[in-house]
Amino acid sequence: MKQTITIIYCPKCGWMLRAAYMAQEILSTFSDEINGVLLKPAAISGQYSILAGETLVFDRKENGRFPEIKELKQLIRDIVCPGKNLGHSDRPTTNN
């Protein structure tokens, strides 16, 4: 069964555009593997959490930062379709 990715964001913090951008990236990468992306305004100020079904994928407060989109795609892939190749998002970052 395909999972729904939920992005819980704090509207008071102005994080709706960030959530919408991440939703777009997730949908373009996982259109065949997920049910959809739900943007959900948080009841708790400062919250920014991403879930795959009931599984917590990333939490801003726990990690002390927002996820990088490459990192987020890898985390979601590992839950919803572990065998999927993410192309350039799977390549390690190089420091020049």
C-alpha cells in the first residue's frame, strides 16, 4: 500500500513555502511510489516534521535544522521504495 507523506509546518514561522517546495520535490521524485503529499499546518509553534505514513522521517527540532532536499529524498526512499535509484541525489557530495 502506498504511503502518504505528511509535512507538518509552522505557518506562524512562515514555513509554508518551504513545505510546498519540498512537497513538489517529493512528488516529482516519488510520483509512482507514494499516495501523495499532505501539507498540514502545525498546532505547535516552530514545528517542522515530515512523516511517511506514521513513520517520522525528519524533525527540525530533533535534528536542529531543516533537511537538505537530497537527504530528505534518500530518507523517504529508504522507507517507501528502498530499491529506487535516485540518480544524482544518490551520489555523495564532494568537497572541492
